[in-house]
Amino acid sequence: QVQLVESGGKLVQSGGSLRLSCVASGIIFRFYDMLWYRQAPGKQREFVALASSPGQANYVDSVKGRFTISRDDDKSTVYLQMNSLTPEDTGTYFCNAVRLGQSRNYWGQGTRVTVSS
């Protein structure tokens, strides 16, 4: 059974930092691209960051220079370091594991981030 478990979300003041974690089980982690998405209240889920299986990183423009995604394949964990947070970063953050070519796509339950002004 595949599980992705996010943690680290909480209430933080504008300008603050958080580190989110997502621990995966039931998959061969190193074969998967790992992504973070977020969904603000009343809005669609949007892509935030990608740590590909070979180790490349990509970000949505709105978080470039503030967020850093990283992965530890030995711990089957992907992280999202978020700095200089703004209220626009408020939302539920979801971890996503994708293995292209095999049509495998798994989601976590999300962790809530609230940034107060």
C-alpha cells in the first residue's frame, strides 16, 4: 500500500519560514519524481515545486528564490523549505509522487499552511 504523509504545516507570520516534509512508503522512492502542490481556499490546486528522480528542481515563478525543494532517497522523503512566506502562500500543501512511463501517480492528504499578515 502506497502512502505519502506530509507534515510541518502550521500557522506562521508573514516573513517567516517553514519546512514541510513528505515521507513515502510502498514505492521505490528513487524512481519517482516528487512534487509539491498547494491549494488555497476557493482556488484550484497549483504546482509549486518538483524534485525529479535524477535530482533536478523546478518551481512555479511565484516561489522562485524563496522555496527550496530537496529529497533524501535514503529516507524516502521530500522536503519543501519555505522562506519569506506571505499570506498568498496560505493553503493546503500536497505531496505527489509520479513515475512517468508507468502511469503511477500518488497523493498525500496534505498539510495546512497559514500565513498571517
